[in-house]
Amino acid sequence: MKKKVIVGLSGGVDSSVSAYLLKQQGYEVIGLFMKNWHDDSVTISDECPWLEDSNDALIVAEKLGIPFQTVDLSVEYKERIVDYMFNEYEKGRTPNPDVLCNREIKFDVFLKIALDLGADYVATGHYCRKGIIKNEDGTETFQLLTGIDVNKDQSYFLCQLSQEQLAKTLFPIGELTKPEVRKIASENNLVTADKKDSQGLCFIGKVRLPDFLQQKLKPKEGLIVEVPSNAKHYQNGISEFENKITELEYHSEKPNYSITDGKVIGNHQGAHFFTVGQRKGLAVGGTKEPLFVLETDVNDNIIYTGQGKLHPGLFRKTLFVKEDELHWVREDLILGLDDSMKVRARIRYRQPLQEAILYRVNGGLYVDFTEKQSAIAEGQFVAWYLDDELIGSGVIS
């Protein structure tokens, strides 16, 4: 009897080719389009791209001769993703909606719907791979491996997946490069073959984040302060540390800026609209080098900035993940208290993997990088790897 797979058809080339490959491999394939937005109180885009995407997904399903239906997940999407985003930005943090969408929508709500429909697996068009380790006791451990195409590897976006979710998931294009995927689509006359990759919120499409946020978070005028690169915060006042934990605490601390640390150079319309490392949108000219956001203070509504991408205020060597924000894809590799592990890690999608050491302590885990990292933003995800396997992740505190 054929295994049944429900593919999340997004109307893009990657999920289209995923459905094609699965059918070629002998699975019973069903296409399901997720409609994630129709809240009229907030406008995502004037172009309403989900309609076009839905139509393209339907055309692909008809071409492949597979059943197709649309499922409305907009209520769950609003509750779990959009409301969370607004709440995080209001706190001065920077959430990652794509990671959340995968954890909360595609591999939770969508997966449950698929299993209720009798599916053995769900499949998506992500550029990553799934490995299976056969254990001595007969059980299986699932691995989340990077995609073969290093330019498109999307394992970071799946860093919050669990063993239970991986067990029921297939990634048909993980062994292919993007050009190979487009070639397969073209050879099989799929309407999505030359379609551009979507740029925007997961399964919603084009959106200008500042415009989106301003519809829910009220503008509130505040000051922009420029902090010089020789400010007292960047003078290393500690030459020796009592122990490793003291050193990690020191390197993970953010500078505690005050308005007297620099000079007022302009105004903004709300600190919660900005994030660490941001360059555009400050609307302040006349500086020798471009201004970057070093820190946002949403309580006093002040943005602290510095000149140049090498400003010391942008860099930190260590970050911390609280205990309740820790997630291990490989639960068998969880660090015990006071244990450490050499890994490679990244703090954003497409960032080259960086050498780091994990240190498990009371209350959470430190990620200590060999090299200082630029623009570590609270609310974003850090993911850590052993070789080409993503084994865990957490929300940056």
C-alpha cells in the first residue's frame, strides 16, 4: 500500500518540485495550500500575493494530477505568529517569524491536519536533509542535516523542530541545488519554474515590516543618541576573571547606555520599530560613516547609534539562552550542568557557521564564540551544529 504524503504547496518552485519528486518515488501525494492571512485590520500588502500563490499551487497540482485543497490557518497564524511578533517588538526584541512559522504552523497545526487526513508524512520544499540513526534498542533518532546547496541551506529556519516532528517529515529537495530544482520544474513544464523566490513573512508574501508594525504599535517620538567608539563601555576593565562563568557573564553583558554617553543627533518615531544592527530608516545625515543601531531602550524610548559597521558597540563575544528558551533537536546530546561542547553556530540565516563553545550553567546556556559577533539581537535564534547536523537552538536573551 502506498504511503500518503501531504505536501505544503506554497505556489513556489521548491514545493512544486517536492510534490513532483514524491510522486515519482511512488508516494500517494496530496497538495495542501495554507492560507495564513485575511485580517482586514492589518494590511500585509496591496498586491494580495497569496491569491496568486494559491492559483499557482492549484495549477501545479492539476499538472501533476494530485488532489489539492486549501486550508485556512489565519486564526492560528495571527495568534501564534503575528501577535507574538507585535508583543516582542513592543518589548524591544527582534523575533524571527520564519522560525516561529515552521515550529508553530507548518510542523504543528499543518502537521496535525495532515495526520488527521491519514497522511504518513508531510513534506516541504526546504533545502535541508533528514538523517536516521538506528539505535541498538530498535528505536530511531532523526537528524536535521544541512542542505547540499550551501547557498540555500535552510536548516536554521527549522532549528526548533522536535524528534516527533522530524519523524513525520520529508525534505525531497535537500539533496539538490536550486539550479537543479529549477531545471526539473522547467523540464516538466511546471508554471512555477521561473517564479522568483518569495521575500517576506512565512507563507504570506511581500511585506514592509515597518509599515506592518506601525499599524499596531503606535508611533512615539524619541531621541537618537550617537555613542562614540571610544566610550567608557568599550574599555576592558577586567584583566583577570575569578572563573570561566564570571568571564562568560562579562562577555555576554550588553553595554548599559545612558543619554550622557553620547550626543543627541535626531529624533525617531518609536524605539520598538528598530533593531540592533539596523542601518536604514534612521533618517540622520551628515556623519562621516553610516550610522548603525547599537541598542534600543523601549522604556525611555531612546535609540543608541554608532558610526561604521566596525563600531565596538555592535560586537559581543558571548550570548546567553535562558533555560526555558533552550531547545535540543537531538535530545540525546543535551548538555548536563557544568558540561561544555565545541560546536559551530550561527545567529542569523545564511551567516557562515562560527566556531563556538557551549557552556551549560544554572538557568541556561552560554554560547561563547571564538570571534566577536556583530549585531546579536535579543529575540533572534542562535542555532548550533556538529559538522553538518543542527542539534539545538535557543532564543537569544
